[in-house]
Amino acid sequence: NPSAAASAGGEEEEEDSWAGLQGDALFVYGNYNEGAGRGGVRALGSTAQVARVTISYMSAEHLETHWLPRLGGMGALEALSLEDCAIDRLRQLYALLPYLPRLRELTLREGGSHAAGVGGHPLFRQCAVSLLPLLHTLNGEAVAYAERGDAERRCAALNRLALEPPSRDSTAADASLSVSSQLVSAVLQHALAIDAKLRALNAAWPDALGRYVASEQAAEPKPPDNRRR
């Protein structure tokens, strides 16, 4: 594997950064860049047939700046795995996923856990599903038809705010977008909390109703016994 190299923009790469092709799979480690480096010219060659990409220990900024354009240009790409890339905010998710609409499988893992980083955000799964129309597996779990419909409804307003930039004629538009984004996020968080409480109530309702009916029946006075003795 190639050793460390400096990128065209002068950014110093990690000494153990490398990339390699194995059939239709591409593996990238660290803040790798193609180009002339200390070990000579580094080039991956054509990635037109790459269907699966695994990127490990690359900074989110490097991924967005240097690799997102290339990933978006891989017409055969269907599966992407990002491992320990410090993606811990929904904003980073919205900076990446809209440019990869053909993905059918997505895996995000931080420190060996799907629940760490942005994967632990309560809106992660819904946002990811709503942004990737062909996605059928997210972090190893299948995306059901009903889940997709629910995600698209819940995230519709947030997606419009995030993906349709306002006019740049004034700073007021930027301020409005920021406030609106925070409001929509808060509303969605509240809606999720209410939904969770309703689910818990629905699960407990039959038992609670049974206990109430039993208590009412026990409290009813018994009719007098008018039988002759």
C-alpha cells in the first residue's frame, strides 16, 4: 500500500492512508488522495465498475471535499460503508447523502457501533431513508415499505429546508433558514416523543382496561337475595 503523500491542495495526509481495488470493491483508509506523493504517483485508475466502497478513518471534511464528487460519479455504486469517519451530525448526513441517490445499502459505524455518532440521533434512520430513494438496507436492517412512507412524511419539511437553499439577496434569508431548521428539528423531536408515548399507551391499554372493568364489577352492589327461606 502507498505511504503518506501530500494532496494537490497542500493538505498533509495520514502516513497510513491508502486505497485499493478488489474486483468491484474499493477500500479507502485515512485521508487518501490520488496524485504525486512521497512514494511517487498514486492512481486508482478507472472506478466505473465499482459497486461497493468502504471508507475507514477518513475525516468527514476530507470525505465531503475530496471524495464525495468521485463517489457521486461512480455509476455502479450501490453499497457504501463509512467506518470511524466522525460523522456525528445530521448536517453532515445532509451534505453527503443527497449526492448518492443510487445507494441501495448504507452502513455507518463509529467505534464499532451503529448507535454511535449520527447513528445514535433519533432522526438518523428516518432522514437517511428519506434522502435515499433506492435504499433497502441501512446499518444491516432492511428498510420496509411502511418505514419509507413514514420517513418521507416526517422528514418532508426538514428536507425542503435543507435541500432548497433560500435566495442569497440578503442575510435575513440565512437567518430565517437557521431559525426554521431549528424549529422543524424541535417539532420532529417532539413528534417522535409523542409517537413513542402513544405506542406505549396502546401496548398497555388492553391490560389497563381489563383491570378497570374488573374493579367496576367488583364495586357494584349485589342484588338482594329475595328467595324465601
